[in-house]
Amino acid sequence: MPTPLLEQMICLKPSAFTKKLLEGIFGAKVFFEGEGGTGWSVSPDRPMFAVLKPFDKKPATVGNGTMISLACANPEQVQALHAKALALGGKDEGAPGARGGGFYACYFRDLDGNKIGGFCMA
């Protein structure tokens, strides 16, 4: 089992949406895959995005007030992330733009209704 410095885990179904979004925008590759889920990362010492079956064996649900944010390199990558998510059928929750204090972000929902953001400091 990999031991990255930080794991970001959310409960949703692995899908073509997730795969195309992470591989297409961040260049992430499948880091582990098994019966319990799939994790993508750009390298073992970087954050990981994992789609896992719930540990407690209860049904996965969309968290109310839960959001994962993906760190982007620059505003152009934030824009590309948002555009790719919408092109894959995601729902817009906030177009890319400055949010104050140098924080540049976008927000969208995936096909299961999970809220995801992309951000950078610009």
C-alpha cells in the first residue's frame, strides 16, 4: 500500500469522469487499484486522489457541505480543470475567477453530485 504524505479520500464511484479529469488536467496516473477503490497521483511523494468504497461498508453518499479542492499550478490550469469538468458532463458551481486575496478558484459538481473545486494562488 502506498504511503504518500497526504491522501485525499472521498466516497464516490470510480468513473470515466474522474479518470479523464485527473489524467487529462494533472497528468495523474493510477497509483493503486483494487477491490476497495482506485487512487491517482503524479508521484509517491505528492497528494493522492482516491475513490474508495466506504470503510464502514455503508452506502456512499454525497456529503452535504463537503468539498474537495484540487491544487492547480496557475489560473490557466484552474480554467482547464473547470472546462474539462463541464465538457465531461459536470455541473458549474462557480466559474474560474479571482476570489480575493490572490485566491483564484473554480467550482463544479461531478456526475454523482460531489462538489469539487480547483484553486491556485495568483
